[in-house]
Amino acid sequence: MAEETKPAAAAAPVPESEVVVVSETTAPEPVKVEETSSTKEEVVVVAAETESEKPKEGEEVKIDQSVSFKEESNIVADLEDPEKKALDEFKALIQEALNKHEFTKPPPPPKVEEKKAEVVEEKKAEEKTEEVTAEAETSAPKEPETTTEAVKEEEKTETTTTSETTPEAVKEEEKPEPSVVAEVAAKVVEEVAAVVEEVSDKKAIEESIVKSEPEPESSTTPDPATVVVESVVVETITEVPITEEEQVPPPPPEEVSIYGIPLLADERSDVILLKFLRARDFNVKQALTMLKNVVQWRKETKIEELLEEDLGNEFEKAVYMDGCDKEGHPVCYNVFGELSNKDLEKFLKWRIQFLEKSIRKLDYAPGGICTLVQVNDLKNARGPFQEIRAAIKHVALLQDNYPEFVAKQIFINVPWWYLAVNRMMSPFLSQRTKSKFVFAGPSKTTDTLCKYIAPERLAVAYGGAYKEGEHEFSTADSVTEITIKPATKQTVEFPATEASTLVWELRVVGWEVSYGAEFVPEAEDGYTVIVSKTRKLTPADEAVVCTSFKIGEPGKIILTIDNQTSKKKKLLYRSKTKSSSD
């Protein structure tokens, strides 16, 4: 899910694969992903500068936090007037683009101009033929009037002589003519021969020709065959209709869906469109360009086909969904350390498929949860150069294709060298994007996660109380958090009733405390029962301590946690009472 980046005038070139961190952008144009040698050089320079900032052993890296991001409403009625106006304008432009098939343009139809050109070329060829014929007739020598037989002989002689001696005629004879003209010319010759047989002299022939052509353009008498050919050719050409536009009905508006939701379908579409508008700071034209680019990218990537592919479970430990945050956003975990020695190009394809499936499960109804929380674990990550490349490549790929799908970006177990990554990423990021980022070093990881994710929904591995396959407790059983001050004792009491079993679990993040539990009866003459003998617990011990005690008489369970260290500790605990029949 893409956090957005702002335009970077002097941005470093961005490599092309490897994905883990997601971001969103307000840049008008997508970042083009290309890996060059300058990328490595710049990374090395930044890493070298950061080496001097490396903290001393035992000292934790400090990263300045940005102003916290507050997610906006997706209900149209809650928008400000300029935002409503921008949404309406955006929808109008999209409808126009759909009508014109601008998202997926079909192959262009044959142009009318091309047909016109073909007709004009044919007409020019016919005119050239007429000129050659007229020239040949004009250049032929005239003889005195003779008898009809002489005229016949003379006509045959002139035709033969012209076709054999005239260079233009020879050239024209070698050039193939259109079949229609050839057939018409042959018929004309036959008709001329018949006319010649019926008339008595050449003068009658000329008078007949003059009547058929009352206004000759020149003083030279044209050949009868030429006149007839010209008339037929003109008639043939005029029969071809030439229209300014194709008389074809316009195609219906195209149908385009994105993230499984049709554009301009219903209120869910408005939620999607608002993501694009916010990614471009409500610049409608830039948002439309972004939307078209996303549709094109999805076609080139073949998203719908990718969803059906079986890509295996090789990367399930690197990226997975687990629970929700306190506001109900699904939480996606990206574990950098699990990508060592992996095929990152294959992972990129797997990551896109995983992301697409995840966002299709979101609620796009107005007021619904339509964003995710990303937790990016940098523990055991491979080092500065690889992580800079991975982070930047992910931004380059997803920033313009999954806008505004992240509510919060939480980076945990941040090592000292991540300062280099942060410095490299900063020029690409807008203030809006930076406000979604939260950073936590190893000692602050659990505290930071518990700020956004309830402990009962947070995995034990990250300092929470959730254990996969847990039978005693579930995410419905809330966890209480208490901060134990340095060098102090903290007690927790659970009331107990007769004929029941009390079950409780607790953990102290980082441990290094002493823990004990006892049952104190309500009766004054009762005896205190040691449930758990006081002992010191270290990080090497079990993360969560779970204990149960069967109650024989009314009383209470008292837990004692003794923190003798100089650091404050976070205590998490919960309990439940089970009847004796359970």
C-alpha cells in the first residue's frame, strides 16, 4: 500500500524490485524505477556519513518523530465544500474518459481520409490515361477524305502506328491500368468500330463526336474513345460515396474496475476516488492522470490473472496479516529479516498478489475501514545498502498504484543504520506521508506497538499476550497494562469465590523482576497458600506465565512483582474464573 511521495527535483535514482515498506505520494508523476551505479555510490556516501553517528554500545538510536497523522473521513457529507466540488469534477472527467474509451482505447478504425486518397489516386491515373490518349490522337497525321473502306483502314493504321511509335503510349501500355477502365475502353473501341462502319465519311464521325461534346476545351478534335472513356470514368468515380465521418454508432462507455470495485458504481467508488484525490492533494487533473496510470499498470501486470496464480507459501513468514489495531485497521507485518537469501523478484510478485487480496477484504462503505496499519520489523535485517534499496524500490513500485491505503507505518527494532535509510527516503516523502511514520528502537518496540495495538491482539513475539493456538484466553479477553516504576514492588489482586478455578497469565516486558503468587483466604483464621514461589524471571524465561488455582473457600489471589532495576517495566496481565463444572 502506497505511501505517497512528493516531487523530488534531485531525487536519487530508484532501483527496480524488492518490496517491504509501502508508501503514498503527492507527486504528480510516478517515480521511474531504474538502478544505476549512482544509486550505490550515494548509498555508500550516506552510509559512511551515518557510520560517524553510530551510537556507542548499549546506546539506542534516536529518531525524531513527525506530527501524528489523523485519518480523514470517507463520508462525502463530511467533506469540505472545495473537496466536494473536486470529487464531482473528478467523477465528471472519469465519465467523459469512459465514454471516449480513454482507459482502454480500441484499435483505431480506417480513416476516411485514406479512402479519399485512394479514390483521388485512381482518378489521377485515369486522367493521365486520357491525356496520353488525346496526345496520341492529336499527333497522328490527317489524310484527305476517302471512302468508308479507306476510313476503316486508316483507323486501324492510326491505332497501330500510335501504339507502336508513341513513347508515351508505350510507357502507358507497360503500366497496368485499373480493370474497370480496361473493360470500358474495350467496349468503347467496339462501339467506335460499329459507328465507323455505319457512317459514310470521316466528316460524319466528327459531327457525331461534336454533338456528344458540345464545348471542347481545345481546338483539337478528341478521339471518340477518349470522350467515352472520360465520361465512364467520371461516372464510376462519382459513384463512390465520400463522407466526412464514418456512419458507425459510437460504442457504449467502457467498464473499468479497480481493486475489485467498478468506477462510478456507488458509494464505494467515491471512497476509492477520494484516495486518488487525497494522494494528489485534490488536484483533479493530476488525480485523473494517476488513475489512468494505475489502470494501465494493472493491465500490464495482469492483476486479475495474478490473483489466480499459486505462488506457494515461501514468503508467509516475511509478510502476513495478524489481527487489528485499536481502531479496527487490519495489521500487516513485514519482516525484513525473513528475506535473507530469497529471490526478491519472485517475492515482489508474491507481495503484489498478497496486497491485492488483502485490500479487497477491506470495507469500502462510507465510514468503513478501508486502510491498513503496516508494521515493518527491521530486526536481523541485512544491512544499510540492502534495506535502502528495498525501501526505495517498494516506494517506487507502489506509491502510485495503491494510494492512501496505509493509516500508519510503524517501524520497529530500528537499528542505528536506519538513519541512512531515513535520510535517503526523506526527499521522496511529503509531510503527509511522514506524519504516518512511527519509529521505535529495540527497547521501545513493545511500548510503541501497545500504543496502537491492544496487548491481547499483539503477538507474544512483539511483547503482547496473543499466542496462536491459545485455549485459555482469546483476543476477547482484555489485558490490563501497568507501568512498574524502578526499584518498586507492584501487587495485583484477583478476587476468588468458592467452588471455582481462577486462571491468570502475566508477562513483564524484558522481565528482570522477581515474581510470586499466593492465595489469601477471606476467613481470619484461614491459612495463606503459596501458589507460585517467588523467583527471578529473565528474558530467557518463558515470555508469558500462565497459572491456575482451584479455590476451596472465598478469598483472593495476590501477585507480587518486584522491580529492583533502574528502569521502568511494563506489566501485562489478565484473568478469568472457571466454574468447577468446566
